[in-house]
Amino acid sequence: MVSVAPYDAGSYVVAAAFLDTDPVFALGDGTLLMLTSDGERRVEVHGGGLLAACMTQDKSAILTSGGDGRVMRTDAEGEATLMAELPRKWIDLLAAGPQGAIAFASGRTAMVRLPNGDLRDVSPSRAVGGLAFAPRGLRLAVARYDGATLHWVNTEAPAQELSWKGAHAAAAFSPDGKYLVTTMQENALHGWRLSDGQDMRMTGYPGKVKSMHWSAKGRYLATSGANAAILWPFFGKTGPMGQQPLQLGARGDQLVSQVACHPAEEVVAIGYQDGMVLVARFADSQEVLLRRPGGSPVSALCWDAGGTRLLFGTEAGEAGVISL
Amino acid sequence: MTLTQDTKTPVTVLTGYLGAGKTTLLNRILSENHGVRYAVIVNEFGEIGIDNDLLVESDEEIFEMNNGCICCTVRGDLIRTVENLMKRQGSFDAIVVETTGVADPAPVAQTFFMDDDVRDKARLDAVVAVVDCRHVLQRLADTREAEDQIAFADVILLNKTDLVTAEELKAVEARIQTINPYARLMRSERCDVPLDTVLNRGAFDLNRILTLDPHFLDEHEHTHECGPDCDHDHHHHDHDHDHHGHGHDHGRAHAHEDPHSVKSVSMTAGELDPDVFFQWIGNVSQIQGPGILRLKGIMAFKNDPQRYVVQGVHMILEGDHQRDWKDGEPRQSRLVVIGRDLDFDALTTGFKACEA
């Protein structure tokens, strides 16, 4: 039995997450909306808007960055701590690493706050599009114009350059650490097999890919940007090369705007530009509708650790908790 | 797709050389009590004396797409900033983008047509060029960007008129009109024009096209033959087209006599056959796109109760129905093209041939 508890977040939902077991929505107006057993709580963390948010790797806090040039860490009690600052810059990219490391970026500037609190500059010469920590080790990928750069941020080891012409945005390592995938300004994904630098092109999208998420055990990479969720197979020796992707939740006239894979099952939650949310099973493409179309694109989706609750948020500031 | 939809945030692009007065205008936009909340994207905070959380600095990032064709370059930093601003929907009404003095305005304008996310949320309202009356003639002689900025503009703010004589001002105006006779010219001393004459012009001031005098067409020499040393190749789009290193600066002291300087044409026709027109305009923008700086027009299609507006930058073309033709309004089609090295005679003949 599916039930939806809607909330009026009141502002663009940038991200949704669970802090302990409580839902948290990071909102464009600079606040965190926390749903606790005692009721709703709003914590103002950024003046000048909130632009990015992600969980710390130990899941004990949510990291946010914003138009005030600050990176903040907020725990389940709503206690916010300043972690780093780039005065007068809009910090719109954020990634959480092992041992409390934090990477953040604005324009051409990319920085890492190391576990000991020191800051390290990892800026490329052109625009940074995305940041991702590798699943093992203090290794950071900086997606940038004309490729990506891999840094071992705790050592002086030389950076590794991965080149591919064009503007690269969001970056993601496969959970086994074998692949790095980026979204591009063109309607495509690019991937590198890290063992030998082999390039992979994943194309055919009618729109830009804005959301990607690995399925349980990293078998598939689910992506937005088409009128179905596109899931590229990453098992087997050659990854997605020469393979057809799964297409789940196909609709005639609406593009997928967000995807979130279930933490354990081969099931993906799909959010569309018109606000609809459904889940689809990989094995037989079976779908269950979770939310009817509203007016505004789904901008955030997040499963809880057990895979029984799903958070959603939209650009217009609608939010909700779906219980399955 | 729509040029007129009100749900999109209007964007004003501000161009002009260093020292022309852009910062003065920006300070006014940010400080005056005009009831409109502007998000302002600048290249550097510089002398902007206002601290405002909707004022953002953005490093110009030219993104080349599809093999580096100039027609497909966009401003990556603008895409990102507009996306970030949209997370704060409701806290501003309009966006102003300031470009650097030497910027090519094309990638800025193209960003608002080529990037789907930006197109969804924002529409280019007008390109405003701030011109320093004292120095503009010299700039036009020295550089290609100055000419591009004027050619691209919908509104030209002739600033610092108090620093030139009446004759000099006339010469400046005459020179600007040879490049772009379609822009609205406004004289000012310290950018002291009412802001509503510069901002929120609506759909590129398309109505101006209809009220222009068509005679100027006859006063211009439009034929251009590429000489043997001209390396123009309009069909070849994968070259690296870097304006700053471009080898076309020969003899700029008499820029208005330079065969590569910007010229324009305004064409009129009666009711058009839409099928013929779309095929023709598509060909024009594909083949002559690199030379087209701006293209705009209002079309009357046979058996169509609505006005159809088109606009273009280089090879990008966009069109949509605008509104019903009014009773008594002459159903006339008008197309304006501003550019370099264009075959204006062929354009005029081709446009006429689209008549139904």
C-alpha cells in the first residue's frame, strides 16, 4: 500500500536526504526543512540561496553550499557549522569524501577541505562542471571543460588527466571504481575505463542528462534526459560498450528529470518534468505510479536506507514522503 | 520556442567598451527604486558599489559545441548562473548580463537560443550597447568587436554626449546608423535615461522593424565580391574562429569603406507561402549563417490570422506566432538582416520569391 504525505516546502527543492531516519529537504531559499518526530523544523543555513547539498559519507550530517560563498555542515539536531568559505563566490558544486573530506567548486575554482581541515586548491584552467570522490581512497575527480582530472588529494602525486573535447558536468565513479562517467553540455554521457583510459560515448538523449545514479551493486547507471529512464549496463568486461541500455517508465511527451535507484532491489524511482513519480522494476519493466503529474519538474528524489520510503521534491517547492 | 511568453524571465544583455559607462548604468539598475528586482551577472565586481545577494560575478567561459563552429558557441558560465538563479525563483523579476568590453556578443545571445534549460526559463529581452561618443569612432576603426556590439544591439545608449560637440555627435550617429539602422538610439550624459527605455523592451523591440523607413535600402551599396585574398568560406564550419586573432583588420582607418564591414538590409514582401519561406530561411541561415550577426522579422503567412516573428543569430533561427493581426493592419512581411559579407541582392530576391 502506497501512501504520500505531501509538504509545502515553499522553495525549489535542491536535494532531499535522510538524516538519521528523518527526512531533510535542502531548499533554494537557503533553508533546510527537517521533518522530525516532533514536527517540522526550518534551519536557515545560507543567506543568498542554497545551490548544492549532499550527505557526508558517514551519513551524520548534510553538507550545503550557497550564494553566500559558504560550505556548511548541519547535523540531525539542526546545528550548522561553517566548514569553508570563498567570499562572494556562488559555490554550486559539492562532494563528500572519506574521513570527512569535502570538495567544492565555483566557476573555475575547485577546492578540497582535507580531513585535517587544510584546504587544497585543485582548480583546472577552465570551468569545473562536477566533483566526485572515488569509492576507495582520497581520490577526487574534477570534471571540467575538455575532460576530467583525477587527484590523490592527500599526496603530492601528479594529477591524472582524462581528455575528451567539450564541457563535462556532473561526475560519478562506478561503485567498483573501474569507471568514471560524466554528463556533458551536449545531450550525452562520456565515460572512461580507468584501467586503460578507454573512452565511452553514451548518446541518443533528446535532452541534457541532469541526474544519474548507480543501481544496487553498481550493475546499472540510471540516467535522466530522455522520455524514459535510461539504464546503462556496467557489468561484464566491457561495461556499456556495444550494449543496449534498459529503458524504463517510457512516456510519450515527458522527459525524465530525476532518477534514484533502490538501495537493494533492481528497482528505480523515476521523476518527470511534469512532476509525476513512479517506480519501475528492471527485470520486467513493471511500473507502479507513486505521484500523479503536478505542474513542476521533479528536482530531487531519495530513498531511505531500507528502501521503504522515498522523498521527492519539485522546482516549485512541492515535497513529500512516499511510503511503500 | 516562444518569444513572448511571460512566464520566462526576461534577460537584458549589456555590451560596450571599457569606460563606456556600463558600470554607471548597472549601479543605477541596482540602486534605483524602480520596483523591479534584478539579478545582475557581471564579469567583475569592479566599481559596482552595491552589495546585493543577487549580484554575481561570472568568468566568461566560451563552450564550443559540435566541432567548434562559431555558430554553436555558448557561454557556459551563463548557463550555470541562470540554472543557479532558478533555484531562487521568486526572489527576482529579471536578469541583466554584463559582458566584457571586448566580448563577442554572439555566444551570449546564442546561449539563450541553444541551451534547452536556459531557453525553458529565460528569454532574451534586448541587447543594449553602451557607447562612449568620444571614443567610439576610434574603437570602430581599431577593432571588430566594437562593430559587432553595435550590430547586435537592439538599444544603443549614446553616452557622454556632453563630452562631444554637436557635429561630432552627428557624425557618431551617422556612423552607427550605417552599421545598425534598426536599433533604438538614445542620447545620454551619465546613462541618465529612464531605465524602462532600456530594460524590459519585450521581444527584441520587434515592432520597431515595422515602423522603419524602408528607403534606406536604396542608399547602400550591398554588393560584395570576395577578392582572391579573401579566405571566407561560408560552407566550412569547423574552423577555429577566434576573433582576437582574426586577420581581417586591414585598413580599419576607413572602416566604413571596408568591404568586410557590417551592413544591413531590410526587406518587405506581401503575404508569404510558409513552406517556401521556411525552406528559404533555413537555407539562408545554413549557408550565410557565419556572416549573419542578427536577423529579425515579422511575417504574414497566407491564411494565417497571426503574426509570425523570427529571429536569428548566425546559424540559429527561432520563430513563433506572436499575436493576431489587428483589423486594418497591413498584412506585410518584413525581414531585417545585419551582417558581414552577405549577398544582399540574393537575399532580397529570395525573400520576394517566398510570396504566396
